[in-house]
Amino acid sequence: MAARGWRLCAFLQRCSGCSMAMNVPTPVRMSLLVRLIGTSSCLHKKNMAATFHEKYTEEFIKQQIEEFNIGKRHLANMMGEDPETIGQEDIDRAIRYLFPSGVFDKKARPIMKHPLEIFPKQRAVQWGEDGRPFNYLFYTGKQSYYSLIHDTYEQFLNIQMYEDQLRDKGLFSLDCKPINLSGSRWLTKEELEEMLVEHISDQDYLYFLRLLERMLSLPYCSIKEEYVLKFRRRMEDQSKKQIIEALQFDESGVAFSKGEGKRKTAKATVIVRDHGSGNITVNGVDYLFYFPSLQEREQLMFPFQFLNRLGMHDMECTVHSGGISAQAGAIRLASSRALLSFITEKEVESMRQAGLLTPDPRVRERKKPGQEGARRKFTWKKR
Amino acid sequence: MAAGGSSLVMGSAVRLGRCCRLNAWMPGLVPVRGSRYNPYYLEPEIYKERHQIPVTELGPEEAAALELRTTRPIKAALSHQSSSVFYDFLVSKFTNMMMLKGQKLLSRSIMSKTFESIKRKQIESYHKASESEKDAIECNPYKIFHQALENCKPVIGLTSIQRGGKSYQVPTPLTDNRRRFLAMKWLLTECRENRHRRTHMNERLSQELLAAFNNEGNVIKRKHDLHKMAEANRAFAHFRWW
């Protein structure tokens, strides 16, 4: 618009006798007039930054963040909380109270979160005022990905150069400390996309992993340990995810613990008491009469037998719904969970690895229309 | 060299989306054959003794497997598995193969009756035998079952390969699982088909197991027939390309 103004005034200057108001400082106008002769007009027509289909500008997001912070303080005032220390959980609770919604989809309900969580991360404009891109790999279409591949390969070549140097000196040896990769995993495709702020395909991701593995196959890869560890994520120990409740004590000082378990449709609650003699009562009936079959009784005893605590505990179970085996499985899971309060951490981990603490996810598969059962099809008739 | 987690582990019931390399964390991983478990889940280790071995005494592979198990979720133990001394993996597999229409109770009762009748027969022959022969008679029905199964396992199998319009029976090696499966299958088919209509399954099974224990009987004959066929078709062994 300003450029058009200069061109217009240049044109008007030529046709003299024009009394249009020129609200531009004269020396600038003159220098721009000089410039206009040699340059093409297309570069000055459009605002280069705006051709990028940027959904949300930086100013917009900054404004949203300010509004969010002010809104948080208002909300804290309304709900009677401290504006300085209000957390996201308090905000969620407040929104649920102020805007109760019975909409089925949880994602369709009103939310108030920090704008950086709501608006997706997007890249800033990749080129300057003149339209030239900053990164030399811009025209590949996946500049962050390819620059990452170039960097990784550079590290790979550095390791090889180092090895060659050692070979020249005669100091090359195959027994060198490897990088410790246990307890960690490669980052997932989603994490890599987040890191690069760019969409990559499955094949690209796999190629990158193959390149890293190739780097790790070199004997002297430990010199680039830092670089490789950037792409590894720690895997937390599964045993730490178990919820172990504290032991409770009843009036006579005997320790007991409760547990709940499910299997198919059966649900069981179990109270395991200490200082017992191996009596098991299910729904008020002795376990020998409730489960006449040996297999179910073996399942009831499995956790105790595994921990060598067969005659040491008494168990009182209530179970409803489900079949015979399902009820036995539910009681097994419930008693394993109850026993967690009595045992050491190592034993918890052994129990977890024996499969006693995992709820069995197998349930009855539904019947599908057009078929006789879940898998069985109708008899095929030729005509 | 990189240690630990860069090794690639995968179960057999998983198919890859589009890529050719096996990796437990690849995208496009799809559980085939309808397992309800996420492919990350590992099989449980139900034997008590294996958990009590201290870490120092484990070999390098076992240590790596233990490392993997600490960070991965584990599947639930099945309802017929237990850590008790009375649980036998082979017996439980055989019971499942014998089961029809989901009647586990019936299958288990047949198994226990079979073992009882084996024991009775062996005790009878023990009491009838002379002093010198008494040591040679095996009375433990589980040991007899295991030995009989071992004796029934074929060493080499036959696959049908088509060449030039004609299909040939080519001798192939068999995996352990396949050999065990064939032994159990032959035992069961033999006991179901070649019997008088009034003989019960447990009687027939105990007869067949004792015969297999002594390397006699129809199942052993079938195994030997298979071996002879494989020997006869040795000329076609080069048809196999794997």
C-alpha cells in the first residue's frame, strides 16, 4: 500500500500541476523513486510474511496467554481461591461447576487450558522479508527432518574419522565401553514429530532409527553418547505403578487387608487376615463346597503358594456374577492385590512377573450382524 | 557395541504395517489373530524357582530378559496355570488338546483316571515281578507320560512341495513345538478311533501310554512309518529352499 503510494506519486510528479497531498517526507520519497527504477514490482506487491498459511500469529497467541492469565485470576476470585496459587485442577473443577454440561463427548465440554496446550505448535515464518528462506534445506519440504539426518550422519562420520585416527596410531581396539541403553527406548514417531515441529512419514522415522542403530554398531560410538541419548527416553519400572495400600488392624490387633478383583463379568472383594490357618470362605460357604473342582481351588491358592504363605492367612471373599472359572480368577486377582500389603518390594515384582497382578482383559466377543456368532459365519450356500 | 535395549524382540502374533524390520516400537504395529493384549505385554513366568535365582547367577541372555521384564507390562497368568508342584505344563497341554466343546472338567477327570489306571497297572506288575525286576518298573504315572510322549515324537517330518505340476513329499526338520504337537495329536487320534465302542477313553489312553513307554503300539508304529517315508524320499530333500 505504501509502495503503491510511492509509484502513484512518481506518476503524478510526471504530470505536473497536481495538487494531491503528499504526506511523505521528501528525501525518503526521492530515494525510493530512485530505487523503483531497477527493481521488479512483484516483490513489493504483497506482504511476504502473510503468504504463509499461518493459522495463529505469534501476537495472537501472546494475547491469548495474557487473557488466560487474567481469566485465571478472575476465576480464582469468583471461586474464593488464591489467585497466585490456583492450579489446573482447580480451574477444571471451577469450569465444571460454573458451566455444567451433559454433553456425551468429554472433548466437547467447555475447557479452560493454557493456550499453548490448545493451539497446536507451529513453526514461525521460515523466510525473511525478501522471501529467501533461512534454512538451506527449505525446498526439500522437510527441512528439520533432513537437517537432523545430516547432523546424525555427520556424527557418524566423525566417529569413523576418530577410529581411523586411532588405527593410524595403532591404538585401535575392539574392547571399548558400549553405551548403556538398558531401561530406555527410542523416542516414538509422535515424540520425534513434536521435537521437529514437522510432520514425518513412517518410513522417514524408521530410516532415522536405522541410522542411529548403524551409528551404535560402531565400536567407538561412546564418544557420541550425549547425542544418541537425546533420542532415548527412560522407561519407568512397571512395578512402581502398583498401588499398594497400607495394612489395617482390627480390634484384636490382627492385621488385615482388602482387595478387589475382576475377571470377565465376575467381581470379587476379598479380606485377607494375618495369623490364620488357611481357611477360605466364599459368600459365607467354605471354598471346598463353593468350588468343587480342583482347578478353581488351585487358582485360589496360587498367590499364597507362590509366596510360600499357604497356611498363614485366612480369607473372606464375596463374589457375584460371572461363571465358576471367572469367579475363581476374580478372587485370585483380589487376593493378590490384598497380599501386596504384606510382602516386600522384590516379592511384589516377582508376583507381577508371574502374571498375578494383571487383570485379564479377555472378555466375551460380541456377536456380529451377518454372522452366526462372534467368528462363525453362516453356512455358505452356493445358490 | 550397544548393550541391552537396542535388541529387537517381538511375539509371533503381530503383523507389521508397512515396514520390513522387526521392532517392538514401530508404528503400524497391528495385533493379528485377535489377542486382547497390547503387543508390548510379555508372557508371565510362573515358576517360583526362576524368581529366586540371584541376579549374579543368570547368564547374559537371561539377564537381558529380566531387564526387559522390569520395564514391560506382563500378561495375566492363565486360569489353568499355577506355581504348585502338581501343575505340569505337558499334562495341561494334553488335557487342553483332549478337550472338546470346552468341557475342561471332563477332560481333566479323564486325565486323572488315566493316571490312576496307569498307576494301578504298574503296581500290579510290580507286585507280580521278581526281586531283580522290581527296580526296573516305573510306577510314577507322570514320568511314564513324559517318557511315552518323548518316544512318540517324530524326528523328521514331511511337507508337500509342488514342482512341475506334481506334489512331492519332502523331508523337513521340525521344531520342538511341532514335534510335541504331533506326538499328542497321534496319541489322541489313535485312542479315539481304534477302540471298541465300550472301552472308555481313560482305559484306552493308559494302554496306549504304557505301550509307547515300552516303544510298542500303534503310535510308535506311525512314527516309524513317517521316518521310513522320509528316508525313502531322501532324494527330494533338495527341493526344500528354506
